[in-house]
Amino acid sequence: MSLRIKRAVGAVVFLLLVVFVIGWIQNAVTPKYDWPVHNRRSYKSIRGAFVEPGNSLDAIYLGTSQTFCSISPMDIYDASHIRSYNLASIGQRVPVAYYLLKGILHRQSPKLVVIDASGFFYTEEELLVPGKWEEMVDSLPMSCYREKLDMMKDIAVMQNRQDDWEYLISALLPLLRYHSDYRVEEDAFQRLYMSQPYQRKGYVATYDFIAVDPEEIRTAEAMLDVNDAYANDDDNREVLEGCIAANEPYLEKLRDLCREHGAELAFMKVPVCANTRARGYWSANKHALTQAMADRLGVKFLDMCYEDLGMDWQFDAFDGGIHVNHRGARKITARLLDWMQQEFDLSSEPNAKVDTEWDHQSEIWASEVEYLDLELEHELLGFLDRVQKGDYTLFTTVSGGIGEYWSDEAQQRFREVTGSTLDLRDAENAAYIGVSSHGAIIEERRDSKACAIEGTLADGLRYKATSNKAYGKRSGMVDIWGTDYAPDARGIHFVVYDNNLRCVVDAICFDTSTEQLKAVQETRYQYVMRQKLIEYVHRRM
Amino acid sequence: MNIVSLLYLAFVAVVALAYFITPRRLRWVTLLVASVANYLSYDLKLAVWMFITSVTIYVGGLLIDRQEQKYAAQIKARTDLDRSGKRALKKQNERAKRRWAALVAAVNIAIWVIFKFADLFITTLNKYLSGNLSLWHLMLPLGISFYTLQAISYVVDLSRGKCEVQRNYFKLLLWLCFFPQMLQGPICRYRETAPQLYEPHDFDYRRVKFGMQRMLWGYFKKLVIADRVVKVSEKVFGNSGNYQGLVFVIGALAYTIQIYADFSGGMDIISGAAEILGVNMPVNFERPYFSKSISEYWRRWHITLGAWFRDYVFYPLSISKWAQKLTTSLRKRLGPNIAKMIPTYLAMVLVWMLNGIWHGAGWQFVAFGMYQGILIVLGMQFEPVFDWVIAKLKINTSCFSWRLWQMLRTLALIMGGRIIFKASGLYEAMRIGWSILKVHNIWIFTDGTLFKLGLNAWELFLLFVAVLVLLTVSILQEKGYHIREAIERQNLVFRWLLYIAAIATVILFGVYGPSYDAAGFVYAGF
Amino acid sequence: MEELLKILSGICPKVDFVNEKKLIDDGILDSFDIISIVNELNEHYDIEIDVDDLEPDNFNTVEAMLELIEKLQNE
């Protein structure tokens, strides 16, 4: 081989190597976050839609975070075998929704596209928050390169930087934007690849119940009332008209795009109870404007804000009524399914292969839901029921005395679930600690003042726990591997350790000095648990 | 296009490809087309001025050449002349040639002065004569400070008989606007660079490889070091009212690192690109921060600019008739030794003033130049005193520690100059200097102030490592190692690993690319 | 030659003019030294060293300087 050929081959091989390394770096630094674990971006959810088998989806949902917290496609599938996907993303602007839909329509031919009206009221200024676009540009797979470029071009024009050549090309080479992100995002190098179908189908299940203050709950009637106390400055009809007018061309494009692909477009509004002081509130003005838009475009509109879905805002929302948690989502999803079945024909040819895949994912989803239900349980007896069913180790500690509302029934169930031999009823002014698993007590202690235990479980789990009859800061602790998981409130604390996931999966305190046994959640366990759950799901996929 | 952009890389690649596939005879035309296209891509209208300059030196060159030929013919025809007659004729010829050169230089300097100083002049006028003239807000033609100097050097060299006239306008144009260097130098001499541009170069694997390596090294300096440390210097000098004492020392150090990495990195990119095309650019930086005195520093920093001022301002001024007359008239009053020095010192101070003005329109740049000039003059004047002290204290001056002390001392003086250069004004520079002397806030290293100067701990660490790499390479170069040749001798696996690591470092740790909206990045409720 | 060396050592006593062969290229003489030397030579030999002659080649060695002086004297 002559030197020239050798060098030429060498140069080509080297170049390929460089391209490979750059590609790897790009993959590593591009964010792949999943909301709410990382509290940002919806990359995984969006990408998941593009790994679904071709032409297998019957319906697509678009919208904002309110939408992806509210509609669970897997629950719809379980109830009806309708296969759908939730393509909503954080603060999704209508034009962004348009491009996402355009991208997914390369692979899928849904019969129905439902877009949530929560994103219709961004002001023109808010429409061009670049981050909201860039996230979705990067979430689209490379096969949608045209949509990526078009989105980048649009947002560049809006920012008046269409000459910024590198910005435009960063649609396809996100490395240009993200190469220095490694120091912002702690685990940017984790989970480099994602190719498996996403069993939640774009739905984001949330598992907190940060209860809405009953005073703040806005009923449907209140929301319909134009003179509603909350419907103040923000809820200005003229401003809102301007907002929806700015979105109208995009909504028209969206409708036409659906028509071209033989799909029907529909509007919906998932329920909220947020007031105007929070973002994402709903009002009679917004309803009327959306209805007018729906009429003008000739699409159907389901406004679930004014329907009685049996929402219990005290426990169905996780952040004061802007977003619902999984318990709320179930109710909303059921209502949407009901409406879809009534108004649209979504029947499709059965596809055994795809159905098998979905059934498998449904099973995984079901096991995930068990955890969600445990976390969302806010009633003492219900909680004890759920603990009894799973493979858990339960830590119990009492802080500030057991309290007068610890009933006979509670005592009875507690004994059955934990195997405790001690009676807590006369321990009103005493300390108590218990460790149990599968209905058998491992260790328990009672003391008239304070007590503490320390030990190691069979699987090597090291724990410490304290209890004190006097209530004070950290008077009841459950320390596992150096982290105190107890909610640190007055009453009886439970910390649930999952023997399979090998992590804490719930931590709750029931205030037995109040009649309603008010539940307080401690969320410190959640980050680790979400990671473990993701690993668990990936193992089973 | 910016030399730190993907577009520039693509441009260099395309030009190189086009260059090597054009027929040898026309290769210089490829360079010309690329260079003109590159220049026009910035600003079509302002580009006119560069073309005007190129025409002036072309015509000026032809006129000088005509004069030279006239003289040659005269000498041939007048065989009757004796030595002094020939001498007179030669003098006459020289004067004529220099007149042409001076005319061309004057035209170009006038253009440059108008563009650069119109606003400063009007502002000053308004201030002192309470006038109300509006500012012109002229946009500077890109690279004007560099190509004007290059243009002048051509006609002056021609008049001095140091280079051949160029009769092909387009070839001259190519030399004036050769794309890799026309925006930030180095300032080339016609005699050295032009022939390389016209001569066809064949594809040389090794040279192209070396060129790319040099570009990569330049990108490392520019993107990883300069564009990172710039955050510190901008923060400190941009909000100098908020800081005091040692923070300014850190700021000055940051700016000292930044400006070197930025400028010399740019030179590496430019020289690398030119090297790929077979053109060797003159050396512009020779590890200036290892200098042991200010005058040595200026021989190693922006070498081509210093050389330009030396050859076209300092030399002619200090050995001019005017200087000789001044010496003679001072001799009686001040004695022969000092009388000889005075004109030279004056010339030097003038050169440094011009050097300062060249850097920017403003009094602080004049002060910056004067600072350098005065330091050099003082250094020379007090050399005997220093020697005496060294001898008295029996200091060993042939060891490393003494050289290190000299380097650090020089670096400190340079940093002083940087403060004058970078501060928002002359007064502010003085305030900063005073604060450094007065406030000794050593605690900024422990109370977290350090991490609030634009870079967090991790970024500072990264910067530290990068500067360490730069320092190591510089020391090796200083010791005479040829890094690229040394790498060439290594095994393939090691070489490739090194290249890929270097590329990955620049890609991952470089500061570049369109930044995305930080506000949109944070989850904002919904 | 001896005469020239004497003049040069008078201006720059620290420089080894006999053995250094790259006085300019190695930066041993700076532009300031050059000017001093030129002034001294002009005066001593009654010649006129012009800017054109301020080339490194003319000042790198003592021999080169001598050559330059002789050339100018013969002009």
C-alpha cells in the first residue's frame, strides 16, 4: 500500500472516530430529563412516543403540564383498549404543539387529536420563551429533522436572530447549546440511551398531596362567576382575547394538519382549582373564548372544569390545585375516555403484536400504581390495609404521645398488620417504637418518657429510631442509612421500606390528636425511590 | 466570519480543497477570490475603504518604481558625473521616492484617523469650546488598523528599495487582504509574505496536519481559557465600583491571561489556517510573559506591531536630521552623553504614544502607551543603579530564582499596564491602583468572594488546569522543544488518543455556541 | 576592526561582540542599542547610515558592521 493511500485511509478512519466521539459527547450532554423527577423537561416522555410501533396510536393528547398530569393513556388502554399517547409538555405553546404533532404524524395515524386549552392563553411575549421551544426541538428524534429546523427557524425569527447560523444549526447539533451543561445537571451522563417504550405513555404521575386550603378551593360555580373574588386583574377579557387571537393562526394550522392526516381535532380543558394568583387558573372568560374558538374552527370542546367529576381538591392536587395528582388524574382520565367514546369513533383493527406489548407494559404500570396508591393514601385505616398487602418493612414511632383519637379499630388493625403485642391506647403519654414485617413484629419498645432502638435487618439495613412522649423538634425519628425519614409532626409516624426496591417508599404521619387524623407527608425519600422505580421498570421491560 | 465559528472552519476546509484542486498557475487566484469574498461578507459598503487603500498603494508603488527607473536611466546616461554628483543624484532619487511613499502613507493615515478619531475629536471639541456638533458614529472598516499599517509598509519598503514593485493589482490586493490574517494580524511585510502567496503550494500531508494541530491549539487557548476567564475580568472591571484591593489583582491577572490566550490563540488559528494553505505567517508572540524586562516583553508580544513601529517610526525618527540637530544643540548645555540620549528617548516616547493610540481612541490608551515607554526609559536610565545594588548585595544573577524574580516583576508591571488599558477610564485606573496599594483584603480567598467573580469553583478549577496545560507547553517551547514534531514521533495509538482528547476537551470545555435562554430553562410553574 | 570593537564595547559593555554572530536575531542588541551604535558610527567615521541600512544583516556581526562602514565610506 502506498503511503498516500495509507494516509488517506488513516485520515478517513480518524475523521470517523472524531465524528463518533462528538456524537457520543452530544448524546451525553443533551438533557434527557423526565418531569417530575428532575422538575424540568419532558424529553423522555416525548421520545417515548416515537418508539411506539408505527400506526399503533388511536389518539394523541397535547397540552401543558396540567394535561400530562391529568390524562393517563395506560388507564385508558386498560379500560377500553384504545391506544393513545400524551404528548403534552411543560408550558407547551400552541405552535410547539403543532410541530410535535407534525413530527409524530410521520409515524402515527391517530383518529383523534385532543389539545388542552391551558396553553391557549399565553401572551405573545410568552409565546417566544426560547427554552420552551428548545426543549421540544431537542426532544424530537433526528428523524423529524425538518420539524426541528422549522421550529428553530421560527423561534430564531421571533427572537430576531435569524442570522445566527449556529443557533439554527443547533437544532440538529444540540451540542452547540448544551456542551457546557454538565456542570448544571448532576446526572447528565446517566442513562445515555433510551430506546424502550415508555410505559406511562407520556403521563406524568404525581404522588404528593399537598392539600389545597379549603378556603382557596374554587368550585365550578365560583369559576363561572365573572364577579368571582379571584377573577381579578389577570382575568381581563380584552387581554385574554388578544392572547387567544395570537394563537388562532396556529390553531387553524393544527386543525388543517389533522384534517390532512384524517384525524379529528378536539379541545378539552382538564380541571383545575387554582386561583388567578397562581398561573394556569381557569375562568368563565377563558371558557367563553375557548368555546368561541372551538365553534369558529368547527371542533368539539369538553370543559371538565364545570363538570362534576367528584374531584376532592383537598387530596386530589399536589401543589394547591394547579396540577392534579394520580388520584385526581384517574377521575379526569375516566371522564375523558367516556367523552371520547361517546363523541368519536376510535375503534381500530386489533393488532395482536402491539396489544401484547401494551398488555405487558400495563402490568408494569399496575405495579407502579401500587406504590403511587400507597403514597397517596391519606387515611389511617386505608394506609394500614395497603401496608399489609405489600412486601414491606414498617417502622412506627410516636411523637408527642399517641393522642386521644387513636381508636379501638385503629389499634386492632395496627396489631393485625404489625403483629404488635403492646397496646398503644393507654400510651397517651408514652413513647413507642416498632419495627415489623409481614405481620410479625421484629422489635418494639414502649417507655413512659422516651426510648430509642438501633439495629440491622436481615438484608443489612441499618436503622435507628427514637420516640418521645413530649412533642418537639425531631422527637420521633426513623433513621435509615443516616437519613431521618420521619415527617417530624405530632402523632404516629410510619416509614415504609420496600424489601424489593430496597428503599423507603412512603413516610407519613397521622396526627392522632385531631379528629380527622390529619396526614402529613414527608417527601425526602422520593428522589431515591423514583430512581429505583425507574431501574425496576427498566428491568422488567 | 468570526474565526471561532463552525462557518469559519467550513470555509477554511472549502478554500483548502479548492486551492489544491485548482491548476497550479491559478492557485493564487483561488486565495484572492476566497479573501475578497471573506472580506465582503462582513460589510459590503465599508469594504470600499480597503479597496481604496489597495489602489493607493498600487498606484503609489508604480510611481515609486517609475522614479527608480528614471534614476537608473539617468545614472546610465550621465557617465560624466563624479562621486559627489552621483551621490546628489541618488539623494534626489531617494527624496522623490520618499515623497511618493509619504503621500500614500498620509492618505491612508488620514482615512484611519478620521474613522478612528472623528468622534473623540468632536467630543473633545464640544467639551472645550462648548460646541454642539453631533457625533458621526462611524463604523470602522474591519481590519483597518492592520491593513493600513501593512499598506504603509509596502510603499515605504519600496521607497527604501527593500522590495520589488508589484505590477499586478490583484496580486497586491491578495497580499493586503489575505483572509486568515487580515482582521487581526499578524502585520505582514510584503517581502516576506507576498511571494508565498503567489507561489503555488502542493498538498503536503505533514504541513496540513501541522496546520490543523496549530488551529486546534489556538481554539483551546481561545475557547477554553480566554472565553472562560473573560467572565472574571468583565465582572471585576465592569463593576469596579463594587470591589477593592486584591480583587483587582485577580481581575488584572485574569485580564492578563485572557488577552494573551485570546490574542495568541487567534494567531495560532490564523497561522494554522495559513499553514494549511502553505503560507507561513510571521511570528507574533514568543511567550511574552517569560520576559525579564518590559523592553524584552515588547519584543515578544505582538512582535509584528512592535517591529512596524520600530522600522517605520522609531528608526527614521531617531536617526533623522532633526535628531542630529537636536543632539548638536543640546550638547553644549547638557554634555555629550545626555544630549545623545534625549532625541532617542523622545522618539521612543512618541512611538509608545502612537502605540497606545493605535490600540484605541481615548486618553487612557495614550496613558497606556506612555506607561510602557516611561517604564522602558526608566529601566534603561537606572540600569547602572540596579547593577550597583546587585553588586553590593552580592546577588547571584545567573540562577533560576533571579530569572523568576525578573519575570514576576515584569509580569507585575505588565498587569499594571493592563489595569490602565482595561479600566473604564484613566481616573478609574488610578483609583484601582490606589485601592490595590491600600486595601489588603486577603480574606477574599476564604470568604467565598473568589467564587462570585463570574466563575464557580468547578469552572475555576477547569480554568486552572487549562492554564497549567498552557504553562507547561509554553515552558517546553521555551526550552526549545518542538511539540508537534515530538508528537509525530509517538505511536499511532497515543497520537490519536491525544488528538481526540484535545478535540473533546475543546468541544466539551470550550465556551462557545448560542447560549440558550436561562429563564426558559427553569421550570416556571407551568 | 580593533577600533570598531572599542567603540561598540563603549556603548554596550556587557555584550561579547567578538563571538556573538547573531546580535540582532537573538535579541542581544535592541533597537535602542542600534540607534546608539548608529549615532556613534556616524560621528566617528563621518558617514551617514540611512534607515535603509538598518537591516539585521548589517548589524548581526562586527564584520557585517565593518563591511557597511566601508561601503558607505566608498560611496
